[in-house]
Amino acid sequence: MFKRLKNLLITKGKHEPDKSLMIAVFVLIIFGLIMLSSASSVVSYATYGNIYHFLWRQLAALAVGLVAWFIFSRLDYHLWRKYAVMALFVSLGLLILVFIPGLKSNSGTAARSWINVFGFSFQPSELVKLTFLVYLATWLEAKKGQLSSFAGGFFPFIVIMGVVSLLMMAQPDFGTLFIIAFTSLIVFFVGGAKFSHILIIILLAALLLFLMLSFKSSYRDDRFKCLQNPGYSPQDKCYQINQSLIAVGSGGWFGRGLGQSRQKFMYLPEVWSDAIFPIIAEEIGFVFCVLLILLFFFIFYRGLMIARAAPDAFGQLLATGIVAWFGVQTFLNIGGMINLIPMTCVPLPFVSAGGRQTKR
């Protein structure tokens, strides 16, 4: 067993890590911890009697993440190809778990997107983002040369995405669905799909979106109405986006100063998670927010360079998918908070705190 484990480990010198990417990610994580400490201090004290509750929880998660990173960075990534089919079934199984009454979370408005496991809240779709990518990269590598055909590429991809999309829409979790769908479409295209097939998929997605909007849904209607006119219902339906815009606008060029946010005093909801960017903008201003976005772009660029240099199709597709995942999620978070797109309530990668708030 130990010999087999040793064979899985990447020997020293065989693979050199991208140090610039590692430094950039760690800088972003440290920045996120500082801003989380400031943004969450008021709600943390009001809810838990401790201004550092969210910070300590994030540090604990970071410790677990660092251990996982240390272990997985020393494993040959080709190992995951062996578990690709299992990854697909895990993806589908996790999405089904949210409908089980004994497991689904009862906190928040999006209760069916979360489950409780031993007292901890967990959103299965977050793991699905990765496990489904592993399956997709493996499948595309195996089908290389057949992806331009209808039967070998287009139809199987539509079926797989259709099953995942139906489970996501049933929750409903349209923000995460968009991340998974758009990321998968990018990987499908990079893997060798025909451009005409990509256009057909986009048209089908647009048609599906149109049909969804045609059916009366106060939740979806309100999101689009608030996008068009934040003054539509400033104290109710559009309350969060209005408070977000106030925070961003109040920051000016250089911000009010670290720790000086006013919106974090229980005006803007979810400041530790989805809405942390407006607090960042309020406290450190437009100039530093641009630098933050440039840091994200640098991370995405280095990720794409790694994907380009990968020795095989599986590595290229998996790396491309991960970069696309973080890129799309970053755009959805920041774009939603500045009312560029409908608010999707997805966290800002490497910055937002994970999990859900549960009152004592």
C-alpha cells in the first residue's frame, strides 16, 4: 500500500510549481482575511457576541485547505482520470441530497441548495463544480476526434448537461448553474467541439432562459426589475442591491478607510459572504478595487499559461475548466454587486467566507 502511494506522489524536480501564481493566490487570501475581519465584525458580534467569529471560522477552513493543497499538489493529477465516472455519479448524488428532508438545511431562503452534515452547512453544488469538471475533462479526452460529430460530441454533452441543469433548476440555484454550464461550455469548445454546435447550445440556453422568464416567478422577475431600475422597490425587493450600490458609491476613489464602513452596520445583508465586495469598495475605494480585479486577472492568466503548458489533453482541459470556473464566478459576484448583471448570490473566490450563518 505504501509503495502504491509513493508511486502516486510527484517526485521532487519532476514538476516545478508556478511560484508567481502561488504568491498571487496567497496575497489574495491574506487580503481576503483582512477584509473579512473588518466586514463581518458587526454582524459577528451581534449574532455570536464575538467580532472574530467569521474570521476564526475562515482561518479554520484555510488550515484544512492548506493541508489539502499540500497533499494534492504532490499527487499525480492523472490519478483523477480513474475516478471520472465515479465523479459524475458523486455529482448527481450530491445534487439529489438537497431534496432529502433529513439533510436539507432550513436556514435562509435558498434552503434546498444546502444540507446539514454533523451540524455543518454544506452546499453540494460547490463540490459538483470540481467533480463534474474531472468527468468532463476525462470524457472529452477519450472522445477526442469524435467531438465534431452530432452523435459523438454534441448529443452526449447536451444529455449530460441537461441532467445536471434540471437538478440545479429544481433547487433552484441559477447562479451556480450558470457557473457550471458556462464553464462546461468553455471546456467543451477547447476540447474540440464544433463552433456551430456551441452556437446551437447558446441558442438553446437563450430559449430556455426566455421560457423560464415567461413563466411567472416573482423571484426571477424581481431580480430583472431591480437590474433595470434599482428604485423599483428600494426597501424590499431591491433592498440588497440598493445598499450595495450605496456602499460602492460611498467609497469614492480611495475609500472611507479600513474598518470605517457604515453599510456593514446591519444595513447590507451577507457582508461576510456574497456582499463582501461592496464593503471592500466602501473601505478602500475604486483605485484599490481595480488593483484587486487586476490581481484576479493575473491569477487567471497564470492559470491559462499552466493549462497551455500541460503535457496532455486531460491536464489542459481540467486546468482551463478551473480557471474558467473562478473567472465566471468572480464576474458573477462583482457584476451582481454593482448591478451590471442580475444579482446571483455567489461568493467571491478566495475572499468571501464559506458556509451559512446560523444563529445561536
